[in-house]
Amino acid sequence: MLTSLLVRGEISNYKCYPSGHHYFSLKDEQSSLRCVMFRGDAVRLRFRPANGMRAVAFGRVSVFPRDGQYQLYCTELLQDGRGALDEAFERLRRRLEAEGLFSQENKQPLPKYPKKIALVTSPAGAAVRDMLRILGARWPLAEVLVVPVRVQGQEAAGEIATAVHRVNNRSDIDLIITGRGGGSKEDLWAFNEEVVARAIYLSNIPVISAVGHEPDVTIADYVADVRAATPSNGAELAVPDQVEEQARLAQLSGRLGRALQARLGGARRELDRLKNSRVLTSVKAPIQDRRLLLDDLRRRMSLALRNEIEQGRQALNAQKGRLPLALKARLSKERGQLGRLAAGLDALSPLKVLGRGYAIVRAGENVVSSITQTQPGDRLEVLVSDGALYCEVEEKEDRTWQ
């Protein structure tokens, strides 16, 4: 009686092993039946079975000796539409998407260096151990708070949502990771509940959803700020790698050292240039430059005056005999005045004064015109017509010249 059966149900716990054998369960609202389809029969499948898919299986029921459990040995498997869980998932996904819960504009960036991370997950599963191990290895500076919740069963969704709200009431949490290890669609269903989705959406703290394995997709993955393929991947996304950060810091330190060396080298070259400049190597250089400039100005002035006089003389010669007597007298007067001005300018030349035996006494850049400007022991520079004398004041005597 149990050798040629047709069984309709929803595929669950589907696995395909490297041997080519397929293992799964067929279930409805009240019961579940384990099934196996060997490779020889599976090669004739016209579709790829998946969890949540409704199917009709043909085969025989027998007892697996090792476990003592009944199971259906399938020889054929036909697709029979979508399962109830898939339909419920799709309805909720479309509704929440229409409300904007999946919008990228609402996603929060993850903190680069979180100080305290809350793990909302089962404290007894392998997932929490993997996350704690990876967080400790990658970034031991982060403190981890495990918030224990059930992640499977009817009350799991409420506990997860409550835990997320409770963590948001704290001020010391920088990041939340919620999730669990792999399992069937039924095992992961708590993370497809609307109450969990809305708790994640309302969280002021960034949330990473790390549920199941990479092919598993839940409503929590859509709402969370970041979706991780696995709990281990969630821990990797949460914190930086201390080895990479140390390498980056070493690289930045090297660049900073090279920049400082380059700047110091440039400053040293500029200092050498200034140290060897003419202003610092020759104190008299500015005086000599001004002396040369004065000589040049005097030469140019004398030349200009001679040119003017010569031009005037030529003009007078050209106009001789034709100018009125009054104009000739005026020209003679102007010529005499020009001569007197030239003689006066020449007499006022400092070099002329020095040539008559006088000298200019200076203390530094200041000209000494009174004994009150010096004290015994001061060094003075005495400029004469053909050079300079450097003297030291031995004593001073007050004399008033009449």
C-alpha cells in the first residue's frame, strides 16, 4: 500500500549533497515527512528544488534502519506552485517596501571604530561564538554586549524586537548585530516578522542583519542598514581589522616622517642660503652700495647739468644777434644763477666736506653729533675722504665751540 504514493506539500530543509542525492522534507500545516531522492532519479528533475516551494512527490514509504524513522523515497518530483511561507514573505515584503522601510535614504552608516557592540542573538548558538571570536581577533578594543533572545519559535520575534528597543534606550552602544546561524525557512522565520522589521527600522543605532547562510534572505536583511551574508561576515563588517589598521598607521607614519625630513631639508637649505648671503657676510655691503649709488647719482646729475648748459649755450649761439637785449640780459642772469646752483650743489657734497679734512663719525647706523651719544669703550666708525677708521672711545670731554 505504501509503494506507489503521491504526496503534496511544501519543501523544507532542502539539501543537495556532493554525491548527487537530494534530502528534504514535505510538510503542511499539521505534519512533516522526510524525503530522499537518489542521484539516479534526481538527474531527471526539470527544476531546481528550493525551500518554500510546493511540490508533488511520487515514491514509496519505508523505514530508514539507522534512525528508525519513516521517509519517502522519491523517484519523481513535480513543482506544485509556491508555498504558504513564500507567499506570506512576498506579501509582507511588498507592503513594507511600499511604506519605504527598505529605502536607501534611511540607511545609517556604520561607525568606523565602534566602542561597544550589542549582539542580539541566542547566547547558546554557534553563531554567537563565531561572532565573539572574530570581533576579538579583528578589533579587541571593542566591548561586546550579548543580549540573549530566542531566535526560533513563536515568541522569538517579540523578544528580538524588544531587545532592539531596549538597546536603543542605552547611550553607550554604537552598533547592533542581530541574527542567527543557518536553518530552514521555518527556523529563520522570526526575522521575517513585521514586528522585528519595524524595530530595526526605528532603531537610532545602526543595525547589521546577519541571518543564516548567504542564500538565505529575510525581511530583516532588507530593513537593516547593512546585510551580512552570515553571522561571521556580520562581525567582519562591524569592526576594522587591527592588522590592516596597524599597517595603515605604519604607512602614514612613514609618509609623515618623509614629509618632515623633506621640510627640514628645505628649511636647512634656505638657512644656508641666508647665512651665505651678502647682507650677512659683509656688514659694509649696504654702505658701499649706497656710496656707489650716490656717486652714480652725482655723476648723472653733473652730466645732465652740463648737457643742459651746453644745449642752452648752443641755443644762445644760434639766436645770437637776433635776441633782444632784455632777453640776452635774462639769459646771462639765468646762466649765472645756474652756475651758482651747480657750485653750491658741488659744495654740499659729503665727499667735498671730507676732502677738506672733515670726517663723519658713526656709531652703528647713527651719525654721532654729540658726546652724549657715546660712552667710553664704544666702537666708532670715522669716515674720511679715502676710507674709514675704526676707533674706540677712551674718554670724552665737554667743549662748546663758538
